[in-house]
Amino acid sequence: MQSFQLYERASTVPEKSYTRASWQAGYQSLKEEFDYWISDIEGEIPPELHGTLFRNGPGLLDINGQHIHHPFDGDGMISRVTFIDGRAHFSNRHIRTTAYLEEQKAGKILYRGVFGTQKPGGVLANAFDFRLKNIANTNVIYWGGKLLALWEAADPHRLDPYTLETLGTEHFNGVLSEGEAFSAHPRFDPSYGDSGMPRLVNFSIKPGLSTTITIFELNDKGEVVSKHPHSVPGFAFIHDFAITPNYCIFFQNPVTFNPLPFVLGMRGAGECIKFQPHQPTRIIIISRNPKQKEVQIIETQSGFVFHHANAFEMGDEVVVDSICYESLPEVEPESDFREVDFDALQPGQLWRFNLNLQQKTVQRKLLESQCCEFPTMHPQKVGRPYRYLYMGAAHASLGNAPLQAFLKVDLESGKRQLWSAAPHGFASEPIFVPCPGSEREDDGWIVGLVYNSTHHRSDVVILDAKDFERGAIAKLHLKHHVPYGLHGNFVSECFL
Ligand code: FE
């Protein structure tokens, strides 16, 4: 079976746009917590840029000097950048989860991590310890007046948006039970049904021999208005999904799970997942209408997807754009993520899948071959036909490498624009912020954190989304670095 991969290895290795040492330096813990107006600014912050960028990601890569095994096991830390009247303010806070407080007090690792972090003491100390550490490190959203830090395998943590203080776990008036999963990848439907009101759509995965996918919908007041479970055959490792006005779409990556090394204390649960290159990816389509119980499944080529860009309906078809990998890079217990050989791995690439729900067929095509991740777009285009997509990308057009650039793709004309921070800068997820009152889909700004290895500090970079070739409109130099993060969101409110 042919896989997703289309990139052909160059016969000569192109000169690298980065050094491993400069990339590695972005994976250091940030132990301090800051609160200050940013004064070191190149360029000018657009005065119309008003609101708050919240970001989440591992803030600690060690517990009192004991290294964690993978950044996904790092305790969550919120960064908040407030834009108001042409000025910007930064603050960050570690999320005081129960496990964070316990480990900080003990000064050592007390919990196993899903991605291979083990307690000191070897196999004997780790075997048969199945406690989950809800590290709240993957995403942060502001919805229905609540600021929530999300981690896909457990309940959200609620934070005070003004002080970033941790208030406890959130259960939406008892809709979630203690510890119940709530994915870190909700989608924001800008206009639900006849009401035209915004909705948050999210899911949870309960793995097993068969998998339960539960869909949640929350109204704009933050109340859960529907929660409906669906059973699908087989084990599933699903990080993200896509929505349209009528459907939720999941990619069930071809993987198997052997829990034994986890049970025996030899590996983290995430390290027991094995990619199956000869099995198909199963595309699962579930209606957003809770009364429609039927689950449609359409098979396509083997591959691995963490993130979807968007989906939309077109006649009998549902179109899904996703970042696909040839396989899941497996984490070895003895390996150090800082020593990863980028050249030995295949890049993530953007593919389009046209699903015909009547004929149960899939057509797919490569939209963007450059190594990319963290797709983002205009918030009003979620679930709708759209034209512009923004992503973190490698500097070079060929091969696999760390993200050093922001890439804009015009899906209509095929035109692409790249803004690169290479060789010393390393990019993260870009966020599109629409210009107030604008009509054009790309009238707005791209805001993202870029780690600058020369100064070991991070910059908040603002680009004109219409024209990357203008270069950065502003670079806001923080006083410190922010470790490479995962996801975040921009909201128009300010919380100073
Ligand atoms: Fe993600």
C-alpha cells in the first residue's frame, strides 16, 4: 500500500539552516514567572491589534535537575501576551496541578509520564504504577468566560485570566466526571445552525479493544448542550479532529498498543504504540446531530496524522486538509529527544482528502510538500471553504528539519509566502488574528513566538498576513526564553 509520503530524498544533503545545539537550547526549563510591559521592540505594534494571545506548552523540562524523557511530559505553563493601544505586556505562570505541587515539594519526579518519563529507581519503582499525571500542557482556550488549560487524557484546569492562578479542575456543572478526558483540540464553530451563534465542539477518546469517541458541544455561555458517545472498532490514538457544520471527522491512525512494557515499568504508555505501515488509516465520520447514531468509516492509505488544518462540505463530499507523516516516529526508552536525527525522519506534509460519503471513496492529493506543522486559519472559516492557510514550517523546501519559519499557502492560486527566522530562530504555532472590521480573509496578522538561540530568549513576532514579504512588522524581544510550546489561542478581551 502506498503511503502518504511523496518527498524524494535529495541525493546531496543541502546545507543545514540550523545547528542542533542552537535548536536544543530552546528545550530548557523556564522556572521563573514574569509580569512586565515589553519595552525592547523592533518595528511597531499595530494599534488596532487588541486582545490577548494565550499559549501553553511544557514550561519545565526537568524536575529539580531530573530530566523528563519527552517534552510532551513537561508540566504545562501559560504565557500571556496582551496587546493594547500599541503596547504589549507579557506574563507567564506554571499551572499548579496536583502533581506539579507534589513534585515541586518533593524536589523529584513522583509520576510516570505518558511519553516515557519514569520515576527514579528503575523498573521496580515504575511497574504497576498506572497513575496519570494531568500535566495540562497542550492547549489553552477562553470560552464562556473561563480560561482552561487542556491535556487530552484528563479534565481541564481552570485558570484566572487576570492572574493566571490555577483554580482547580473544571467539570462543566458535573457533565465531566473527575479525571474524565476532554481533548486538547476543541474546534470553534463560528456559526451554529439556524442560531448563527458560536459553539465549541470537542471530543474525548476512551481507548480499549474498541474505542469510545464522545462528542461535546458547548454554547457561547460555556454550557454543555450535547454529549454523545460512539463506539468504533479497534484501538485508536487520536489527537485532533476536524468539523464541518454537520460532521466531526477523525483519522484513526494505523497503530497497535501493547500495554505489557508499560505495565512492567519498562516504557511509558505512549511508547507502547506501534505504527502499522501495512494497515489503512480509517477515516471516521460522525454526525454532530446527537440523534444520528450512525458512524461512517472510509479507509485510505497508511500514514499518521496529529493535526488537521480544516474541513468543509461540498455537495456529497467532505474535504479534509491534514498534516500527514509517513509513519509515527517511535520514542525509544534509551533515546534522548534532544539528540533526534531530523534527517532520519520524514517531514509532515499537507494533504487534501476528498471524502465522498455516498460512494464511500477517498481521493487525496498533496497540497504542500515543505515540512510543516501547526496549521491555522481565519477563525470565521473553521468548517467552511477557505482560501488561506498558515503553518509553522522548516526553512528549506526539501527534507525534515525543525520549524524555523511561518508559511502562508493560498489554496486557490497555489501562491506561497515564507517568512523565515533561520539560522538562529525557531518557530512555533502561528496564530491568525483578523483585522477588526475587515472583509478579506487574509486581512490580519500572524502572531507567533520565535525562539532566538543567539540571545537565548524568545521574540513575539507579528507579520502582516496579507504580505509576508514585508518582513516582520514588529519583533517584541522578551527578557527570557519560552520553551518550545504547543498550542494557544487569541481572544479579543484583555485581562490586565
Ligand atoms: Fe496538537
